[in-house]
Amino acid sequence: MRFLMYALTVCLMLACGNDGISSPKVSLNTTSHEHLGVSWQGSPITADTRWRFISSEETQSGVFITGAWDITLRNPSSLPYVVTIGRLAFEDASGFQIAEYAPVSGIETVTLSSGETNLRQGNFYISVATVEVANTVTKMTLWASIF
């Protein structure tokens, strides 16, 4: 009788286990992306932006992504400007926003003297539904105020 109970338990465990069909795990795309010559209407300031995803971590509500960015700001004018980078929006190829990084205090405030070029770097943290959704991101849009 004891053997029969053991055999039944093993059969139930095997029946509830892996059915041999599994989907492959999708890897996070960590390729670097860049967008050169970003400009703002009415402003002489331009920027070159670069970003990439570094890592992903599954959570109860989706996937937490850590990434890195760098932005080179240029002021070719004869006047100084203050640039405040408020948020980074991450979009797919059609321009649909997938996620954004927008800390309460903003990301960076930079004063650019006449003719100055300034490199800013940092990390970002976003949440998305799945790694597959994260992999649809092709562009990081820079939202900034320029005075």
C-alpha cells in the first residue's frame, strides 16, 4: 500500500510538471542607440543623445529596466542658455511612448556659455510590461526647457 501511494504521488507530480513545451526566454536588447543633432524650435541649442538598456529584472507587475544615457549639449550662439532636462521618453518606431523616466527633481540643469559643449551622463530606470515590449523601443526623446 505504501508503494502504491508513493507511485501515485510521483505520477501526479509528473503530470503537473513541465509538459515539454516551453517558450524561449527573450533577451533584453542592450544595443547602443544614438540620435545626433536633436534641436528645439526657436533655440540654437543642439544635442547628441545616446542610450542603451543595461539590465532587466522581472517584478510582480512587469519588468524593471536599468539603462544608461549620455547627452552632449552644444551652444553655438553668442548668448548663454540654461537647459533643464526634465524627462526622457522611450518610444517605438512609430513614435508611441512605451515608458518614461521623469524624476521629480528633473534630470539635469546645465548652464551653457557662448560656444560651450557639455557632456552629461546618467542612468535611468523604467518599468514595462515585458522584455518584448522593452525591445520595441527605438528612440529616446529628450524633453527639456531652454532659457
